[in-house]
Amino acid sequence: MSADDEKLKPLRQRIDAIDRQLLTLLNERAQCALEVGEIKQGQQAEQPPVFYRPEREAQILNALMADNAGPLSDEDVARLFREVISCCLNLEMPLTVAYFGPQGTYTEAAAVKQFGHFAATRPLASIDEVFREVECQAAHYGVVPVENSTEGMVNHTLDCFLTAKVKICAEVVMPIHHALLRAEAAEGEVTEILSHAQSLAQCRGWLDRHYPGVPRRVVASNAEAARLAAENPAVAAIAGQMAAERYALRVLSANIEDQPDNKTRFLVLGRQDVGISGRDKTSLLVSVRNEPGALLRVLRPFEEFGISLTRIETRPARTGDWSYVFFIDFDGHQDDNNAGQVLKAIQKVAFEVRTLGSYPQALG
């Protein structure tokens, strides 16, 4: 045995002992989860029991990150414990999560980031379908994109809230890192580059510098581009790491986006009201009459009660009379005292006020 092996032997023995401790503790946690599930199943209530509690999960992860002394990063701690929570929740109640597909997209990555790998995820062809699946209870939850830091709001998602009877239960923020992908055995020059229109736009400068003159073609999604690249060695795709893994593509160049801080925000759709986590956000849909000063009267209570607005978007009300609907996000939970005062004040001056949901702010 070498000197290095002698030095490593006690460390390896310690790791083995720690692993056995972890195994015991993980099974103890799983047993607690099973008992929680049994209690919830046995409760007598008009509504079915709620197993997924985003506010409770956010509290757990925030507390763990606050206590984290390293060397694991806070992000690694959150990712590890999210999988532990996902596994235990799957013992209580296996979840079905619909998302705007196809497979290999950033929306799938957002669904996995929020629910872990133990939830059953199902891709759907349109944002409308995700809303419908959640509304008709064919899926427990849904994940849809709502905003990109460089391309702006996803208006289709906002429009679906005008008619759908669903709640926002959580939000997920994903850093968007694009890569140029190609079939593993492909050789020779790239003759065409495929991707979604937004991804091509987000990588325009990089492509101009590194692949000038190579034709670029818009396809339905990054995942579709990856699938086509896997079938045709002459083309390359712009997509993310999940698409590279799913379609067995090699990465020619990573992080090719022109804006390195590019992020997309996703919403988790459900049918439940979410409790206070301590670090929340609330989304409203506010309809106003088409008259002077209408928006000012809606916004004034936020200033009066010291509530910070984080987003306001306008969409046509689809009534044909040129009236508008405002989508408003603000910091805080609808059950907070000041937020409740704001909602009461807005209801006095608006035609309709609908709370789309109060939910934990995204981690990191």
C-alpha cells in the first residue's frame, strides 16, 4: 500500500461512516413524511388534503442556506435538499407536473428545479394546454414561462390568466445559458444553425463573430433544434444543457448568449392558496374602466401603504371597448396587513380585482 493510500484510508473510512449516518437519517425523514401523509389522508375536510406546500419548502430551504457554513455553496445545499424533499413528497403523494414542452426545454429544467426528479413531469404542446390540465385537475401543477430578462413578458401566459381559474403557487427563476450543440460523431463544417427565434436573437452577436455567413433557421423550440441536430450531422443547434443530455449532443461552445445575466422567470400553476413563507410575492389582475386617472387611482394605495411594486404589465381586456387589464406584482403576501389594506383600497376604484396568488419568491 502506498503512502498516499495510507493517508486516504482514514478519510475513506470516515466517509463510509458518514454515509451510513446519512442513510439512517434520510430514512428517518422519509418515515416522518409517510406519517405526515397518513395524517393528511385521515383528516375529515371538504377539500382534499394539500401535500405540496411551497411556503413550507421555501422556509426549509431558506433556513438551511442561512445555517450553511460550507464548503458546499448555498445553491448546492438548496439543490440537494430539494431532491430530498422531492423524494419524501413522492412517498406522501406522487405529483404530476405538466409543463410547456417539448422535452429538453428550459421549462422542463424549471419544473425539475422546483419539484425535483421524483415528480412525474409531462410535456404539453402549448401554454393553453398547461393551464387546462391544471384547471381540470388532470395534473397537480403546471409550469409555464412568464418573463425573460432580455426579451420581456410572455404575453400568451398573461392572456391565459384572463379566463383560467388557477392560482400561482410558486415562481422559478432560471439562468439561461445557451450552448452550440452538434451530433457526437459529426465532422466537417456546420451548414446551418437551428434554434427558437428568441435564442437566435439572444446569441446574435456571438454567431456574427464565430459563424458569419452560416444560415440560421427558426424552429418551434430549442428542443426541436436539438432533435434535428441529432438527426443531421451537418447542422448545429442552440439549446441548453438538458437538451444536450437528452439528445446525446456534444457541446461545441458553451455560454454563447450575448447577455451573460440572461434569466427567465417561470410560474408554477396550481389550485391552492399558499400560506405566508416570510419572503413572498403577490400577483394581481386589475381591470379598470377606460377613463382618465384610472391607473393612478390603482397605484396610489401602494405608495400610501409602503408596498413595493415589482412589475406592472398592460393587456387588452378583450371586451372591444378599449379597456385594459393590468397585471401587477408586488412584494408581500395578500394576508399581510398592509397588503390587505392595499387590496381593499384598489377594490374601491377598480372594476375588478383578482388575486392570482401569493407565493414564495424564487430562491437565488
